[in-house]
Amino acid sequence: HPFFVLLRQSSGREGMIAACCKHSCTLCILMHQGLSQAAGFLLCVEDFEVVCKGLYRALCIREKYMQKSVQRFPRTPSQYLPCAPWYSPLGPVFTPPLKDGQDPFETGNLAEDLGYHLEMKDGVVYIYGDKAAVGRKEPKDLPYPCLEHFVDDMNFLLALIAQGPVKTYAHRRLKFLSSKFQVHEMLNEMEEMKEVKNNPHRDFYNCRKVDTHIHAAACMNQKHLLRFIKKSYRVDADRVVYDSKGKQLTLKQLFQQLNLHPYDLTVDSLDVHAGRQTFQRFDKFNAKYNPVGASELRDLYLKTENAINGEYFATIIKEVGSDLEDAKYQYAEPRLSIYGRSAEEWHKLASWFNRHRVYSPNMRWMIQVPRIYDVFRSQNFLPHFGKMLENIFVPVFEATVNPQTHKELSVFLRHITGFDSVDDESKHSGHMFSTKSPKPEQWTSAKNPSYTYYIYYMYANILVLNNLRRQRGMNTFLFRPHCGEAGAITHLLAAFMTADNISHGLNLKKSPVLQYLYFLAQIPIAMSPLSNNSLFLEYAKNPLPDFHQKGLMVSLSTDDPMQFHFTKEPLMEEYAIAAQVFKLSTCDMCEIARNSVLQCGLSHEEKAKFLGENYQEEGPQGNDIRKTNVAQIRMAYRYETWCYELNLIAEGLKAE
Amino acid sequence: HPFFVLLRQSSGREGMIAACCKHSCTLCILMHQGLSQAAGFLLCVEDFEVVCKGLYRALCIREKYMQKSVQRFPRTPSQYLPCAPWYSPLGPVFTPPLKDGQDPFETGNLAEDLGYHLEMKDGVVYIYGDKAAVGRKEPKDLPYPCLEHFVDDMNFLLALIAQGPVKTYAHRRLKFLSSKFQVHEMLNEMEEMKEVKNNPHRDFYNCRKVDTHIHAAACMNQKHLLRFIKKSYRVDADRVVYDSKGKQLTLKQLFQQLNLHPYDLTVDSLDVHAGRQTFQRFDKFNAKYNPVGASELRDLYLKTENAINGEYFATIIKEVGSDLEDAKYQYAEPRLSIYGRSAEEWHKLASWFNRHRVYSPNMRWMIQVPRIYDVFRSQNFLPHFGKMLENIFVPVFEATVNPQTHKELSVFLRHITGFDSVDDESKHSGHMFSTKSPKPEQWTSAKNPSYTYYIYYMYANILVLNNLRRQRGMNTFLFRPHCGEAGAITHLLAAFMTADNISHGLNLKKSPVLQYLYFLAQIPIAMSPLSNNSLFLEYAKNPLPDFHQKGLMVSLSTDDPMQFHFTKEPLMEEYAIAAQVFKLSTCDMCEIARNSVLQCGLSHEEKAKFLGENYQEEGPQGNDIRKTNVAQIRMAYRYETWCYELNLIAEGLKAE
């Protein structure tokens, strides 16, 4: 009989166990014995209780930080575990799609100015009714972060992931999840395929898929960039495009100065593709952003600020957008950089965005902040880390408070759906984040703060910002850092507390407890195995298929098509290679595509259109196979499996 | 110093060893010690002599069979080894490309009829001046095959590949070739890249690449077929397209009968893609050729003979051809089937080809013959195996002798460049080919002959045919069977004797001697790792990178885009995945692309245009980096390495 096929779609704690199988077949009975084993035999009773309490508290911590910052936490855990007191059903606010004829750059509908006063204190922007309120220490009634609590919670989690019984338990549960999926596959593969085959007019090709992690500066493939450079030369050879220390250069003169002729340029001489030389060499990889090794060409073609106001870069991005629109079912979330070097960056970027009307219905924008305070500090661009945070966040708060006086930026922010934190995670920082860490304004040394320090202060400001923006009826931002690509596993812990979802997550391999927590909380992970293959991990060793089997919520993304991909459709290339090498079924691929839509910053309206009206329901009820092409059997399996694990923890809590 | 960079481009036996390094660096000295080790220490002197004599004779055997059948054998071996007496510099004849305005279906330039008499004897077509000459046993003066010699040579090779010292020697040499390439790469990778980067206007994208192994019936990808079916329904719903046991059905009626509506069809329900279910299941794979599992749709869309005279199939193929023309640098060699079930097949196929003008400058055609005599015999379509051979070959001989009376077929043959032999190699045949095997006319049992039996009789007829056609100034055919995808290694031995080049070759993994011989004779191998991944061997375990490193002449091909590929450019997908998973460099990819052009049936004129005027020269002299983007350092390394191995054998022969 089809194992796990029939099950109640929502069930109480005891109900759940019985529900997974209507018949009492040996296999299901064996699986239930698995429960008692996990609950009793393997761990002694006290240990089991400790483990469950620990995992429960970890989930509560994440729920708290997600709710407070207007980010997402699933509803199902609270059906099994006592609902946290701070539970609020309010979620992130996304800008709705344009109505017919609506201008994406319209400024007529901006909210009124409030004239509030902003001031950064200990690295966090506080909002006051007026300047006088600052002295009275009476900020506006908004949730503000509390560093002490955060550090307490972090220390609890640090202890938890190192605790022996918790590690054993998480390890065993993960192993169980793997085996269970394999059993599911063997028994139900044909059933899933039948469902998918009988689903009319929908297949992997016309399922919506979102490139959940891609950098704007590398969002075109190498061939596209090459063609663009050649075309620009044919059209614009005599146009002044470059300012070389005050000397105006035409495109022709620029190429002459570089001793190049665009006609001779090839993908090889362009040299923007990662190869064997970049493996384990993030530094070399970064240098690849310079076409022909010339930073002048990077400035001209891949930057928003230059003598032509970033026109070429905008044009290339719009071409990529138009390719996505042609492909119809593909979307992308490119990242643009804010460095925090100066307070002007936001306005310049917004002006570029508005001037060139960089809009595509198939793109949603994100802001990435490179963790390179040390570079700016050593060149004396910044007096302390606090200034960097100010440069990154104050302009956004200002535009939120006074949209009328910051029209361009306000429009731009409407198109932004989240923040990313980027850089080489393998660079170790000696710093250990604690309550004793210098406050950002006191961080004057040229040393870079730790990953966690960066993450905390980004989260802290996004928390205040999101609450303010929600109050004002504006869209809010998700925090979606690069995390777990390399470096310490504490990165993944910081993101567990602060991030709506992450990119990479490779290092979850190394911590069973965190991996299990990412499963329990269903934290989306945008994975890029082709990028990893060039930088950190060979393709065949990528944990994506393992995570996917266990039921972690993974999506596929390209990271940097310019550097990693060969074909005209990088996202399809990414899916195709994963399908081939990992032997994914149609159902697997469609599930991953569905995950990508759930993970991304597309609006509620779009998600409802792409996934079905009930997409916010968890489990099979939230799936519309006609839209997603994911078999209901698969959805039921995933949901049952998730509930089963949550229920185990609930059992442990009850035992107490 | 750049190791192996400088070397004489042609050198005598002794010269060679000194030439690989101008300086006396430790590494080169160590490599030379490798020579003495191979020649002396590892094997005793007598064994070494025996090995070299054996390998030498094996190469002579291949040279003989290639020369006799107007196929190719490289020239370099004869510079090191005593030139065989039968050496003739005449090679295959390819149809030149069309001149401007020339009609590919023109019949005005066909040769005159000769009225010769044809008769098959012992499975081989003999040509007589007239019927009377048959009685006199006076066939025309053409080379005819000799079964006894063939079996002698085969038995010699069978013994050779099982001989202990030969196996040790080949194994050690292959290991050496691997390590040597790795050393080359470590030392010269940057030099190669520099060369390639400095090569103006040429990169991997605009290097010519040929899909050297692709089946016409699966040459479109699944999405293309789906779109075509939907489109045909929109346009042709009321057209009579199918003959169901005498009942004429319109397209609408046909779909009604199948209980389908094309609007609902998806890639999933079409179900032509290989998945996990096809691994190790060639039978299931073959069934995938039926869209929606309905042989009616295969008949309608993927066959040349049906109620609409194969119009849809022709249209799809022409669309694929036009995609290739758009891509400009991609070519394909699709296979069309001749089954040998009836004598009419050739004329029907030629008529389809001419009627629908199935021509693209980016396609060269091949004929595949499935090894399914047993199926036809058991259904009593054929009295004996000889009849099958007659059906396959006599029409071609007839059209060659009397082109004027077989105009359509003669035109078709002008576009054909070779024969392929196809089927599941893993099916074992109990038969062992020898002089005592029944002659084809006596092969009346329903058992299928062995792979070698099939191969010999195809080769034997192609030999006569090619000599006849060369005499008449017509294009000749290459024999390019599927070989070594699965089954016994004797398949690879038969192809070593008879085939210009092969498809797959996976099983060379299993026989060091054959692998070494394929290297020494530089026999091209069209490999399809994505196809293997779905059928016989996981992607990461594919020997392609290993063969390529050792210097075997491998190309990349798609086999069946409909079943294996996801994107619009299957050949690029094949290259991209290989590049990613096997971490190929640009130079590697361009070398493989160059191999594909050398291997294929494109004309001399096209090859000269795509690879450079001197492409027939072996070694760096034959390479024009401006066309191929293959570094001269790589070419020099390959040539030096090849010469070195040939020279070792020469040393062994001299020792005697």
C-alpha cells in the first residue's frame, strides 16, 4: 500500500503517529518503534527531556527574533509546541505587483513626511518625535533590540549545539530523515510520477522558479558581457565614457590606453570566468570581476557610478531582465551593493535606479553589504564601525520618515525586498561577540568585527526599520545573508537567530544540531552548487541532495552567472546540472522551484498566482499541484515527516 | 622552464627523447629514466620485445583494414614503425560543401549508369560486369574482404589483449600517460591559458563543435517536441494524419482515440525523458521513444513513413537544423535508421529526404542499422541473416552502379557520411565468431548473431562499396559503430579492426591493452556522459576526463537530446556539464571541440576552414590556434607524448 500516502492533514500530537498509515503494515510499525527508540532506548529519559527542552527553546528563540523583526516563522511548530507568548501572525510586507499602466517609478503615492528625528545609539538607529525627545530619552514606541538578551540567547544556542546528547539526538534524527526519504522514494516514486504526469498543462518548464541568490554585477553570462562590450564599441567609440584622473577619455581612447581592441576580445581574454585557479581562492575570485583584469572596464560596465552614470550597467541588467521576461517562468533577485563608506551611496544608487528606469517585472532587488569595514578604516574613510552602520541605515530611515524629501530613494526602497551580508566567510576574525564587545561607535581599530557582530547590528537596525515601515504601511525587508559558505559554524547560529533565510548553508554539514534546527524551523537555503564547485566544494560532494532528501527547505540559485555558467539560461543550467548529477526527479525539481518562490521576496499576490491561493498554509493544503507540479504525496510526506519530528519534541516536553 | 614547451616538431627516433626538453632539468631526466624502466627493469628484455612486436602487429592490422576500406589511419606511426607495404595515402571522400546557389537535391550531376550486375555471396556484395561474369567467377577488380584473414587477425588480437606482459606494459604506460598529463598541467596550465587569452577573436563559444553522435529520432529536446505537437494540433486538427488499420483518422480523432488533449500535454505526460528508471534498463529506455507511451505518436511525429509521409518528422528535424544554423558554430551528425527488413527501405527513406528537402548546412547524415535480426526473423520477415544484409547494402550498391535509375537514393547517399551499428550491447549473444560460423545465407535460426558478426559483415560490404564509390568519384562512407557502451570487450576489438571511429567506448576502462591501442592509433571516440549517466554509468564515474588526460581522442556528443537534456542547446549543455563536473579548462574544451571536427564527416573544405589549412598534419603543425583556440603547447605536448610512446615500441623492435 502507498506508504504515507493517506494521512490526516492536520492532527493532534497522538493523532499524528497513528495517522501516517491507515493500515498497520510492518514497515509503519517499525517506523513507530523508531519513535520509542529515539524517545527511550538511545538516550536515557533525562537526556531525552533535556534535548527536547533545548530544541524547543531554540525554536522559541528563533520565533521571537523573527516575529520581532517582521520576518517569517512557520505556523506548524506552534501546533505541537506550546505557542510562544509573543506569537503574532503579522508577516513581512511586500510591495504588490504593478497594476496595469502603473509606473514603477511613480512618486505621487508617497507617504507624507513626519519630520521625526533620528539618532544612532550603540549602532542602532532610534527614532524620536523631535530633537528634544532625545534628551528625554523618549524614543517612539517601537520594538528596539536588546543586546544583552541577544547575547544570552546566543550563548544558550552556542552551548546547545555543543551538548553531547543534543548532538547524538540531532545526528540520529537526521540519519532517520535520510533513510525515511529513501524508503518513501522507493515506495512512492511511481505514485508521485503518476500524479505529476496526470497534472495537465504544467511541467518543470512552466513552473515558476526564482533565482534566489544572484549578484547584479555578475548577473549576465560572460558571453553576454562580451557581446555588450563589442556592441558598445561599435556604437559609442567616440563617446566620452571615462574620467581618468580628470582626463576625459572616449571609449576608443580608453581601449587604446588599455592596449586592447574590442574586436579581438574573447571570452578567454575577458577572463571573468572562475576556473580551477579560483578553487579555495576567494581573493582570486574577486579579481575576476575585472574584465581583462582591468578595473577600468569593471568601472565602466559593471558599476553604477562612473562618467556615464552607470548607463551601460543599467542597460545590461535590463537586457537580463528582458531575457527573464521572455523566458516567462524565471525570476531573479539581484543584489546591488551599499558599502557604508559614505552617506551619499544610497542616494546615488537610487538616482541611478530611477534615472535608467532599471525595472523588470521578473526581478526583485536586494541590497548587499560587504563586510569590509577594515578596508575602509585602514584607508581612513571611516572613523569607527558605527559610522559605517550610520551610512548604511540612516538614509533608509530618513527616506522612511520623510519620503517626500527623499523621493528617489523612497521609490527605490519600494523595489527592495531585503538585505544581504556578503564577503569571504573563510577569513577568520579573532573577535568573539559578547556584551563586552566594543559598541560600534567605540570600534575604532582597523580590525574587522566578527561575522556575528556584523549580523547582529544589521539585524538590529532592520528590526527597527521594519517596524517603522510596517507602521507607515510601507514594504518591509527580509534579512538574507550569505551564511555557511565557509568559516565557523557560529555564522549559521547567528543567522538562525536573525535571518529570514540564507544563501549557501554548506557548513550545516558540520553541525548536526544546527542542521536539524534549520530543518525544524524550515529555514530556506538558497544553494549554488556550481558556485561552490568553483570556490569551496566539488560538485559531487555538495550537500544539496542530502539536505533536500532530509526535508530542509533548499532552493537553487546561480550566484554569479558571469563567473560560473556557460549557457544563455544560467538558472536552467543550474537546475539541469543538479538534475543530472544528483539524479533529481521531476517532483524533486518542482519542489525545489516551489521552495524558491516561497523563499523569495515576490509579493503575496504573485506567490498566490504562482503557487496557488493557499500557499501560506503549510503541508499539502498549501500546495496547488496545478500551479506547482509538486505531487500531493510528496507534500503529505514532507508535512507528516516534519510534524512527526516536532511531535517527538512535544513528547519529550510532556514527559517532564 | 616550461616543460615540454619547446620541442622539435618532427624528430627521428633518438632525436625524440632528447627533444622534449632543451635543458637537462631533473624532471625531464626522471621522465627519461621512465623510458629505460619501461623498456628494461619492469619487464625482462624478452618480454619487452614480445610486447612491442605484439603492439606493432596490432597497429599494422588496423592500418591494413583502414586503408583497404578507404577509412583513416594517422601518418605518425609509420614515422616510427616500419611502414606497412599496403600503405596508401588515399583517404575517405566527403561530399564538398554546396557552392552558392547550388541545390542540395540536384540530380543533373549524377554519374552515368554502368549496368553492372550485383550479387551477394557469403554476405558480401560482389560486382560483376554482367550476369555472365558471375558464372565465370570474375568479379570486377575491387578489393574484397577475406574472412579467413580477418579471423586470423582477430584471433591474434584476442590473444594479445589477454597476454600478461602486454597487459602489464599497457597498464603501466597508461598510468604514466595520466601522471605525465598532470605534470604537464601543473607546469604549463598558465602558459596554455596565456596563449589562449592572447588569441584574438576566438574562444570556446566560436570554436566549431560537432555533435558527433546523435539520433535523428531524438535530436530535438523534449520541450521542442512538446511545442511541436501542440502547434501541429492548433494548425492541423482536422487533417487526416493517421491510418489506423485502414481507418483514416484526423489529428483530432487520433488524440481522442488516445484520450488526450494536446493542450493538457506536458513534458511529464509526454514522458520521453530518461530518468532514474532507465538506469541499467535499455529496454525501458527504448520505450521512452513513444510519446505518452503511445506508439501512434511515435509513428506520427518521429517516423519517416506514415500517412503524412513523415512530414512532421522532417519539419522537426529542419527546425533543429535551423537552430544549429542560428547557433552558427554547432554541427550535428544525426543517424537515420535502415533496418534491413525490406529492400524498399532505402528508397522510401530517400524519397522522404528528397520530398521534404531535409537539408541543413549544419547537419551531416549517417545511417544506423539496429542489430535486431532476431526480432525480424522470429516474425518471419526474413528467411536468413543474408537477406538482411542484402536489404541493407544491395540498394546502395545499385544506386552507386546506376545513379540515373536511382536518382533520389543517389542524391540521398551524397549527404550520407557513414554507417552506425546500434542496439543494446549488454544483451549477450552466445555466438562466437569464427571461420566455422554459418555464412549469413545459412544463418536461418532466430538467434541473433554476435556483435562481431554484425560488425564484420557491415565492414565487409562498406569496404567493397567504398572502393567502388571512390572509383566512381563518389563520396565514401565511414564506419562508426556504437561500441563499448556495455557488453563484452571483444566489441572494442572488432571496432579496432573495422571502424574509423566509435561512439561511447566506456568499456575501454576494462582493457588496458585496447585502451592503449586506441591511444596509439588515435581512434576518435564520441562520448556522451549524460547519456551514460541515465543508462550505464554515473556521471562522476565517466572515464571521459581520464581518457582525455591520457591523450585518447575523445569528443563530446549528446546521443539523444530528447531523452537526456533539459536546455535549448543540448550540445552546449553537454559541454557545460562536462566542464563543470570534470573541471575542464578552456584549452581542454577547445581540444575536445577540435577532436569532434576531426572525427566527423564534414568535408575537407569545411575542416580546413574550421581548423586551419593544415589540419591533416599531425601534431602542432596541424593546429591553427586562430581557428581552434587550442594552445600550441598543448598540441606539442600531445604530439610529443604520442611520439614518445610510438618510439618506445620502435626501440623494442630494434632490440630484436
